[in-house]
Amino acid sequence: MTDKRVFPRKKRRVMVSFEVDGRTVKGFTLDLSHTGLLISSYHLPPLGKPLCVTLEFSNGNRMQVTGSVVRARRLPGELAQ
């Protein structure tokens, strides 16, 4: 099946942090594109929730992006620590 996306996804693993229910949680990206990113995390915000995500790059740079939750992938409990 061919990918019909206008902006292709790039597989990149970048650490992220964001707030869920007043606490900061960590996760990582599975892929990025011009229009979004796919986050894997143990704690997930509800679908449709506006979200501010801080991307933490390996070189020490940080970037904040905002958007809303469309889908997310939950980490297994043993990987949450």
C-alpha cells in the first residue's frame, strides 16, 4: 500500500515531556512530520485535548510545539520508569 500523505513521516526517536492532569510526564516520538508527531508514553492525555509538548533533542536543544491529541501509543508498564 502506498503512503498518500502530503508530508512524509520520518522515523525519529526524540524524548518529549508534557503535562497530563497537572503532572509532567515523559515519553518519546516514534515518528515526526511537518504536520504532527506520534508519541509513545505510559500516561496519555485524552483524545482531542490541546497539548504543549517539549521535544528534548540529544544535543541538548529543546523545542516546544503545540497541537491536539489525535492518537498516541501507550508504553508497557515496565518501561514507564
